[in-house]
Amino acid sequence: MRPISKRPFSKREVAEFYRRLSASRPIPQTELEFINPFALLVAVVLSAQATDVGVNKATPALFALADTPHKMLALGEERVTELIRTIGLFRTKARNIIALSRLLIDEHGAVVPRQREALETLPGVGRKTANVVLNVAFGEPTIAVDTHIFRVGNRTGIAPGKTPLAVELGLEAVTPARYKHGAHHWLILHGRYVCKARKPDCPVCAIADLCRYQAKTPPAEMLGDMIAARAAAVTAEPVAASRPAALLKTPAPALPRLRGRGSKPRPD
């Protein structure tokens, strides 16, 4: 049996796919913290190969000192490096932040441009980063494809592709206009908290019946993991996940939703 069915989504299925995701998160928004378009641009550059949580821990101190290109340039690469050293690749990112600040001043009047082509000329800014800035800062209906969206597009079958660009173009082609602005956020949050890489939470997935992924995580396995995680939290000792057959015959105890190993808790 193929792990993913190649049957494409119908227009009705695509609309239902997004309707359910939008219902689960009526106000889609980025988890990065920022105060203006320049701060967003810097935060997105910092988020490459890093988590939003890690970026959000470092940026308050940075933005308190420098929330404009002029202030960032005055702050200098050495000080920026010190402030973001908890983030991966911090030296390269500090260098890029200073360079893009200088370019914004020299060529764009210290204003973040609204064109993808102009954004992509900035150091440390690629198509994905440009799409995030266009979507979040300027309300453009762009879909930035990161590792989570690339996985969701391929695993669910809504927009399969061998490259991020192929998935992006596929999503743009099938996503109804009314859902395009929020699509990036719904897809990335779904991939981050439900359709996870190592073990997707298929039993609680709102779009499981639409998804073309055939190797879905079974309910009993998820229940076993939840019980083991609960026991580990209570005893503070490692507990192996067990999945006795009796679990399938008796009502499941009322357990709070716990995060799976290696994942983040779902936001309210």
C-alpha cells in the first residue's frame, strides 16, 4: 500500500480542508513577536533554522535598543551578535542584519519594501522570508513554504511537490481566494502542532478524513503515549509507552491533552 494516495483533492475537498483549519484558528497569525515591519523582517531572518520560541526570547532586548534600520546600524554587528547569541548561526545572522539595515537606508529610504523582488535582494532574505513579510506586514495573500508547510502539502496530498517552490505554486493554485491570506498560518501551525514530522497526531486531526496519508497514527498508539506521558509527569521518572489490548475495550480515562515527546504544546 502506498503511504500517500495520489488522488488529487477536489475543489470541494480543498474548500472543506481550509474551512476546518480556519474554524480551529479563527484569527490566524504568526507566533513571532514584532513591533513594526522592520522588526518583523529581522525576526524572520533570525528564525531561519531556529524556533519561533527561541527567537522571541532574544528579540525583546534587541528591539528595545534597535527597532529601525538606523538604530540597528548604530548598534553595530558586535552588539547585535551579543544580543542574539542564543540563536543558531547568530554570527552570520548578525552580519546579515547589519548589512540589510544599511541597504534599507541606502536604497529604500529606511523603509521595508513591499515587493518580493526588492526584499530578496536584502542579505539573509530568500523567497520564504519575503513571503512571510509580505503576508504579515503588508497583508499580501502569499504562502511562505517552510519545512512544516512542505510536509503538510506533501503528506496530506493537497499540494505535493519535490521542492518548496513547487509546493508553494501548488498551494496558490488550489487555495480559494477567501482563504489565501490565512493559509500560510493555518498550514504552518497545523504542521507544527498536529501534523508533526515524527508522529502526526492523526486521531485529533480535523482534516484526517480528507488527508491522503495512509500510514496514519492509530488512536490506541496515541492513547498509550498520552498515558505514559501523564505517568512520567506525575512520577518524574521515564515510563515506557504501553498499549495493552485492554485499552481498546474500556473507556478512555479523561486525560488532559499533553504534548507528545519532542513537540510544543498547542496554543489555545
